[in-house]
Amino acid sequence: MSEQHTYRVIVRGTWDALTDEARARLLAGAAEHGMPSMRFTEEGSLSYEPSPLKHFSMRFVVVSDAADGEEMAGAIAEDRAESTLRELGYGFRELRSTVTDLDTMKINFKPASRR
């Protein structure tokens, strides 16, 4: 069994061909999908600005084989985003992802100051 890594993936996209009903639902739910909703989850969290209703992002946590790398984690997250958006009846295009491997991320700690 290969080593598993945890990835944080941001999938960004553009709304496309939204129906009047989908647009109305997005605008009605905009307050729930702003800055405070931005968190990384396995099922993904959707965020967007209502004015103009143009772009969106979804944040995912993906656990995947380290050997498959960041590219696979991005593909998994994009697939999850597509499925979720289709289930909700939202048109979209131009999905792209940014992936961070939490297991290889360097953290620069500042040394404690000496007095």
C-alpha cells in the first residue's frame, strides 16, 4: 500500500448558461457562500460573489496516493466539483485547480526571540 498524502485543492470556474431559476437560487444563497464559507472540506465548499455573478471557487480536501501526485488530486477535486455543480443544476466552464500538498509543505517557524 502506498503512502497517502492530504491535499488542499481550490477549484475555480466561471458560471455559464445559468437558467433563471439557478441564477435566482445563487443570488438568494449568496450570503451563505461568501468569505465566511471558505473552508476546505471533503465534499467541497462553494463560494462566490453575487455581483457580478460571474466566477466561483470550491475548496476541497483530497486524500490520495502520494505516488499519484498533485495532478491526480486536482483531477479528483475537479471531478467532485463537476458532479456537485451538475447535481445543483448550475452551468459552469473553465474549471482549473490549484493544489497544495500538506504533507510536503514547508513551514517556516520564526525562532523565539532571546531577551
